[in-house]
Amino acid sequence: MGSVSLIALLVAAVAFSAGGILIGQILVKGSKNPQKGQAYECGIPTITSPWHQFNVGYYLFALLFLIFDVELIFLYPWAVVVKQVGIVALFEILVFIFILFMGFLYAHKKGALQWS
């Protein structure tokens, strides 16, 4: 029963997705405006080619933000059940925060938090 349901769900997802795209291609009248292919940034028209490289530090900073943002998602359920679990939960969260802090120190040492 489980694998049949999973396959049926996968087939339905592909059918609905492909069907929506196909209906959109058939029914929607498209325009051939060259501005539709240009990059859009805050309403300012592009001057140079939008295909240029960015400093990898921006991506590292964004990944670090996501890591520490996801940490908060794990702290909320812990805060809800901390009284029920007891002292064991306190030690577990201390280990979790210690590991995150060590990752923060490593990122700081490698210079991932500096903009220049």
C-alpha cells in the first residue's frame, strides 16, 4: 500500500505540473518584447552584462546566516518541552550550542564574516 501510494502521488504531481505548464503555453498569448529577457534589479536598467562573477564571500556569509537561522528552528521545540524532559535537555542543548559556537569561531577565524 505504501509504495503504490507514493508512485500514485509522484505520477499525480508530474501530471499536474506538466498539465499546468502545457495549458499555460497553449492558452496564454505571449509577447516578444526584448525587455522581458533583461535582468531586473530594483527598477534600474542594467548598464553592463548581468553575467559577471561575485565574490564567493557573499555566498559564504549567506550560508552561515542560514546555518544559524536554522539553529533557531531547533531551539523552539526544545524550549517548549524543556520542563518535561528535565536536566537531560539542558545538557543536550548546551552541547548543541557549543558545537554551533565552535562553527562560529571557525568561520570567524577563516574570515568568512568579513565583507572585504
